[in-house]
Amino acid sequence: QVQLKESGGNLVQPGGSLRLSCAASGIIFSSTAVGWYRQAPGKQRDVVAVITSDGSTSYADSVRGRFTISRDNAKSTVYLEMNSLKPGDTAVYYCRAMSRYGDYWGQGPQVTVSS
């Protein structure tokens, strides 16, 4: 059974930083692309960043230069380092694992950026 366990969501002031983690189990993690998505109230779920199995990364324009996605295959974990956070970054953040057997989603930690 594939499980994605996310952590790191919190309330942070504008300009602050957070790191989200997504730990996977039940999957061949090293050969799986993983992405972070977010969904704000009343809006669609959008991609934030993706990291492929070989470590290539891509980012949404709105977060490029502020967010960094990385992976540790030994720990089967993907991270999203978020800096210079803005109120517009407030959302539920979801981890998605894209394997040859299907896509899997985590439950999503809440990130709130507010003073």
C-alpha cells in the first residue's frame, strides 16, 4: 500500500520560511517523480514544483526563485523549502507521487501566511 506522509505546514508571517516534507512508503521511490501542488479556498489545485527521478526540477512562475524542491532517495522523502512567503502562498499543499503504476496523493498540510 502506497502512503505519502506530509509534514511541516504551519502559520508563518509574510517574509518567513517553511519546509514541507513528503515521506513515501510502499513505492519504488528512486524511480518516481514527485510534485508539490497547492489549493487555496475556492480555487483549483495547481502545480507548485516537480522533481523527476533523475533530480530535474521545474517550478510555477509564481514561486520560482523563492521555493526549492529536493529529494533524498535514501529517506524516500521529498522536500519543499519555501522562502519569502507571501499571503498569496496560503493554501493546502499536496504531495503527488507519479509512478508507472499510478498517481498517489498525500493528505495535504495547511500553510497559512499571515501577520
